[in-house]
Amino acid sequence: MKVLFAIAIMLFVTSAWAADPATASVSPSLTGEVLEIQDVDSYTYLRLKTKDGETWAAVNRAPVQKGTRVTIENPMV
């Protein structure tokens, strides 16, 4: 499962870097309910249920619990 998750994150990051910066949108904040948590060395990956659907977000290592409603300021796509 960890390997699959790592591959998915690498694919996501690769596609995000390949995106045209002129078309990438930056939202003032990302708010959602935490559905899943993956802690790694320096980051905490959060699967969030937002008003627009589900998405993953990476934040600096944080003690977050499932079910918590979080807001991430200045997220980058």
C-alpha cells in the first residue's frame, strides 16, 4: 500500500511540474474534512473531502486526526 501511495504521489508531482504555470490556478485556501492521513519524514499527506470532491494535500508534518475540518492557506496546484 505504501509503495502504491508513493507511486501515486510521484505521478501527481510529475504532472503538476509539467503543467503550464500560466494555466495553473492558485486558490486563497483549501478547506475540507480529513478522510485519510499519511505521515512521512517531513510531511503529512491529507486526503480531503472538499465541496468540489476529494483531493490530496501535503503540509508540513502536523498532528491531524481523521474527521477534522482543516483549511490550508495558499495551496499550490
